[in-house]
Amino acid sequence: MRQRYILTYLILLAIQIVLGDLLNLSQYVIICFLPVMILSLPITYSTTRLLVIAFVSALAVDFFTNGMLGLNICALLPVALARNRLIRLVFGSELLSRQEDISIHKQGGGKVLLAILLATTLFFAVFIPVDCAGTRSVSFMAVRLLVSVALSSAVSYYVAGVLAPREADRWN
């Protein structure tokens, strides 16, 4: 199961790179599902391990896309740092104490969607001001934040389903 999870993670990372490089819908829209990939990592991972995985994943996206090197890193590291607090806030401390991974089937779609919205909002709340760097108005950044969070959260919900542990695999 672990090898399949790593392979799925790497495939999704490659898809994120392709999306970031080839799919420019408009200046208002950024589709990024890196926050849900960090959110969906196994609960047993320490914060240090999460930060390393977030750094390497975001560095790969920054390096292979047309973006500014370090921009995704700057935005994804706070998500990795806040992941356990976010899980406690949305799912309660039982999930962490039982060391149970996040799953749409177990925790419910509403809670998972809330966690995705919070993680994605945190990501874009850092990403967009750094990307605009004082060259755009606050209203432009607000519209870009709302549209990007809405579209990225919809894509991320699907990605969360792909990364979620399957019950049939648990007992093998």
C-alpha cells in the first residue's frame, strides 16, 4: 500500500507540474492542489518530515513550471507547518490520537471539504500577495484569491479521494 501511495503522490505531483506549466486559464485563476497533497499525507509523519516533503514538492513545481522559483515553497511551507493544528480544528484530536489518515469515507465529505478550503485558503493567502508583490490592487488580489480557492478546492476534493486510504487495502 505504501508503494502505491508514493507512486500516486508522484503522479499527482507530475500532473500539478503539467497543469502549472501548460494550463493558464487567465490572470485570475491558479489551480493548485499541493495543499491537499500535504494534508493527505499519513498522520504518523512528523512536522519536520512534512516540511521536507512540502519543500521538495514545491521546489519541483517551481523548477519545472514558468513560475518564480521559491513562490510555491513560500506558500506551501505554512500549510505543512499548520497541518496538525488544522486537523485538530476540523476533525478533532481523536484523529491524531488514533493515527488515522484523512478519508472522505470515514470523516465525511463536509469535514474534508472544510479542511481543504482552509488549507487552500492559507496557501493562496501567502501565494497571491507574494506573487503580486505590490504590483496589483487589493481588489485584484481578493478576486484572484476567491476564484483560485474555489476552483482549486473543487479539484483538491477529487485529489483527496484519490489519495485517501482504501479500506480493502488496510487488511491486506
